[in-house]
Amino acid sequence: MSREFLVATFRDEQSLLAGVRTVRARGFRIYDVYAPYPVHGLDEAMGLRRSRLPVVALLGGMAGLASAVALQVYTAVYDWPLNVGGKPENSTLAFVPITFELTVLFAGLTIVAAFLLRSRLFPGARALQFQAGATDDLFAVALRRRDDAFDPSEAWRLLEESGACLIRYVRQRAVV
């Protein structure tokens, strides 16, 4: 099974933004855009949704907070209660530093795991290389052909009118 892409390269960010907006306005779905540096307004032009990583961070932080408090209450109150200096066994102020550290640790590890899983950057994954130098000094946009409604000649024409310097078809085999 192979996947077909129409890849266009641009020399500057203005023509890239114009190409992305034009192609998307005509109903084509953009597979990905490659740029050597962050381009302001590109995510809006591509129609990307806001990231869900803050929600993942919140859930990971709450899991860290719950596990830190549970661990400290278990060890200080149930498993090994010690009377040190007359402080109560369930001393909340003594739990704050460890709770904070585990909250941050769990949130960070959860973000990294979610990002790597969502980006499919697990060990052994092969990177898709559409155009050599696409992230060095060129800008590239890739359109994926998914169905028969995709008209490559119209997409080619729109990308040429937007200032693409090189347009070509790329066929890649799907790796399972």
C-alpha cells in the first residue's frame, strides 16, 4: 500500500502562506507544512486546532499531586508514624515540597509521552522526507491524496499561481 503526496516548495514565507491559504480555501486538505523557522500565522492558515497538551499536563499534574499526597500520608501516618518535635503525623506543610516536585515531574513526563505518541516518534519510526533541504532553507507544503475527489491538476495550478518554485509527486510506501 502506498501513499501519494503532492509536494510544493517555496522560497519565502509570504509565498508559502499565500499557497497554504489558497489551497485550503479551495477545499484541499494539507498534510503538513515544513519550514526552517516558525512562521507567524501558519497554524491559522492551515486550520489547525489549538493544542490539547495543556489538558494532558493538567491531568498528569493532578495524578502527580494525588500520588504524592497518598504516598506521604501513607508513609507518615500509617506505615511509619514518628513523633518528631511534637508535630502532628499528618503535617500538611511538610508535604508541600514533595507534592510540588511530583506534580511538576508527572506533568512533564505526561507531556513528553503524549507528544511522542501523538507525533509517532517512537523508537524505530521512519521519518517522511519529502524534499531534501525542506527545513534547512526551503519551505514545503505537502498535500495528501486520499480519495478520487482530489484533483491534482487544480492543486498544481493553485500552487504555481501562489509562487511555488518546485512541484512534484511523491509516492511513499506505508510502513506498518
